[in-house]
Amino acid sequence: MSSTPDPQDEVVSICRDLLRIDTTNPGDGSGPGERAAAELVAGLLAEVGLEPQLFESEPGRASVVVRVEGDPAGTAERGALLLHGHLDVVPARADDWSVHPFSGEVTTETTADPESPEQEFLWGRGAVDMKDMDAMLLAVVRDLVRRGERPPRDLVLAFMADEEAGGVQGAHWLVDHHPGLFEGVTAAVSEVGGFSTTIGGGSGAGSGQRAYLLQTAEKGIAWLRLVAHGRAGHGSQVNTDNAVTRLCEAVARIGAHPWPVEVTPTVRAFLDGVTDITGVEFDPADPSALLDQLGTTARWVGATLRDTANPTLLEAGYKHNVIPGTATALLDCRFLPGHEERLVQTVRELAGEFVEVQDVHRDVALETPFDVPLVDRMVEALLAEDPGARVLPYCLSGGTDNKSFSQLGIPGYGFAPLRLPVGLDFAGLFHGVDERVPLDALRFGTRVLQRFVASA
């Protein structure tokens, strides 16, 4: 008689298999696409008797959706729950990594965590963004179906293309072309929330309070292009209408602009929680004292205190001795809820008279309530596995596919639970070199999600 696989073991193998599939998304349509990973996901779902649907917005740009029937009474009362992840990853340059970014290699490392100093890590582009969550969802749902258990409400699982380029070929496309897939869904759960960090305690490893940051808000996106215009000419001549000069001046002004600190309700709730833990008050004139209590997570939280506009790419010219007539730059701007038009207007003013500001991609900022029953179930699931921890709401400085589903009136949360070793620079692993996830964290997250899905 064959035994039922343990989802805590299966999550590791599923994640490793996903990491070994190159789903790089350069953002210009030139990548391999997500089809191979989507076929793997669809196969894993079909293997346990589910009937997944695979959709392609363009050749190779594949997403998978399946509905798991839950208790009719619970569905009638609370609606269906959407659990979603993305299959694409940002590019990774193999020469920069300690191991190949698509190897799915496992290594043992010494950490600063006093409870578990030696830990195994699974390496690969997407290990934390977000094939880890994909694997946890698959392991949990496969186990649920194999055991013949019905969740307390309908579950809609979606694994999508193109999140790393704004979801145009993934979540946005599904919402625009197949909204019926999400009929009756009243809430969504996805990435970049539920992970642990250590708050307070100074520099002592293991001191301070372990807290899980549950994402209830995210900044909006304004990807903009600057186009500077000038007079083309010979590189040896005096040229006071130089497009490159105008672009550089505009980029310097925008990059150095001191965006004011403004605290949204979600960020205020998070800061109040940190003050309650540490006794350190938040000072808007000098946020550093409180941010210093957050370790590496301070970079993420600090970016949610204000709007941001970062130049990310410059392009101009075609020969050393030719002054070009145009020069361009790309800006990654992120705005707090309600700040979109003000941010774009500020960028236009900073760009100046001779620099055009063009839209490349925009998407909404989100803020959802923390004090709701669904979040209560998340908190209960976390504390059942880690009773001494705290759970705080926080705002994500980036974005997720929850933006797309908000168009259907679906509120979204970030809940990919991971108990992380003390001292791990988790924020730095997102889109960074040597991305990896602790195996113990994967297993922990699987247990938490099992509890959550069984009660949500």
C-alpha cells in the first residue's frame, strides 16, 4: 500500500522542480515564457484529480487556473477565496551567483539564529519571489485533495505569467478576458507577507521580538519614461541644446528630490506595533531611530513612508562624436494610496521644460483592512506554529498581482508565511544575487498554510 506523501517533503521537491525551469521575464517579451512551468503546475494539479485550465495570452505566456470545490454553506456565506502566485522571475546573471540561478541546488549554511544555527537552503531565481509560495500552495492543495477533504469554502488557485512586468500578459489579461474564472471570489491571498523579522534587541543575535509582517497594503506603480529633446550636431561644437545634458539634469533633480514623509493608516498601525514592542517612538522628522529597530527589513518599511522615484535606465547617442537629438531615461516610481497624480505632476515639474514625461505602465495602490475575519485566520495559523510571535500589518513598497484582482472588487493580502533565520537579509534576496530560501521556512509555511486553508 502506497503512503500519502508528506506535504512538508513534497513542497521542497516541487519548489526545486520549479526553480530548475527558466521562466525569466525581461519585460520586453524576449524571455522563454512561463509555458514549461505552467505545464508542470497543471500536471501536479491534474495528478490528484483536479481539472486545471491553461491559458496563453501570447505564445509561451501561460497561466493556470483551477477551482477546488469547498463546503457550499461556507462558500455561500463567505464567497470563494483566491490563492495566487506568479511563475515568472526577473533575470539573473549566472556569473554573479555562487551557484547557477536555475540549478535548484541545496546547501548548508551557518546562520546567526541561536535556535537553529545550521540550516539548509534551496537556491535559485524565484526561491523567494515567488516559486516558494507556488510550491507551498501546490503541496497544501494536493494534500487536501488526496485526503478527500473539502475546504470550508471554494478555493480558486491561479499561477500566472508576467507579474514581473506588471501582469499585462498574466493577471491583468485573465481579469480582462476571463473574469468568470473569479466569479464569487471575495478575497485574495498572495506573496510578500507573513514572513518573520526580528524587532528590537540591538545587535544581539536572537534577541528582540520575532514578528510576522502581514501585507495589507501596497504602493502603486508609475513606470515613466523621460524623453529629452535637443539639437543634434557634431560632438566638437558648442551646443547649448544638448539632449543628453538636459536628460542628466532632469534625472539628477528627480533622483535627489526629498519626497516628504507621510504615514498611511497601514503604516501607522505597523509603526505603533513596533513602538509597543520596543518603546521607541516614531519621529517623522527623523525616522531612523525607529527604523533602526527593524534590521534589514528597515529598507522595505522606509520606502513605505514616502513616495519614491528612482531612475533605472539611461539611453542616448550612437557615436562618440555625434550629439544626439534625443535622450531617454526610465523611472520606477511608487506612490502611496491617493498620491498618484501628485507624484506624476511633481516628476513633470522636476523634469523641466525640454523633457517629456511619458507613461509606460501604471497600476493602483492598495490598502485593505487588518481587522477582518480572514486576517484573524492568518494570525491564528501563524501563532499556532509560533506561539510567542507577534503579527503586524505592513505596506509593501513593491506590487503584486493583487492590483489586477482589485479591478474585480477583490481585496488582496500578502501571506506567504516563512519563519526565517535571525540575521537573514530577506529583503535583499528579492531580485538580488544568490536568492535562496531555507528548507525549514518552506516546511513551516506549508504547515501554516494548511491550518489557514482548513479554517479560512
